[in-house]
Amino acid sequence: MRDHKNYSIYKDLKQDMRDGRLMLHDKVWMDWYEDYIISYTYRREEKANLEALTVQELMGLITRKATLS
């Protein structure tokens, strides 16, 4: 069984891709704590201290954080 700590982010990201809001080369900004991605946005917020990644990099990060339990 897989314990996916970022599963809700994964579902939201896949839905945004299906709906046409995001493509793999688009840039997103994410807020995270340790191994947990708290949120992501595709609109840049100047005051927030967020890390910028492409959608493809974020998908890779999410899938690497999946662990076996």
C-alpha cells in the first residue's frame, strides 16, 4: 500500500492539467514544509516566499515523495 503524503496536491495538479489551466512547461509556485507540499499556485504572489518550479518538476517531486508503508 502506498502512503502518499502529497496526494491531494497530486489530484489538484492533475485536474488543473485536465481542465487546460496548466501544461507541463508552465511555471507554478509552491509552499512546502519538510516533505509536505502545502499548496501551489499558478499566479505569482510577490509578498509570499514561494519556490518556483515547472509543472513537470513538481510532478516529479510529488511522485518521488510517495513512500511504501
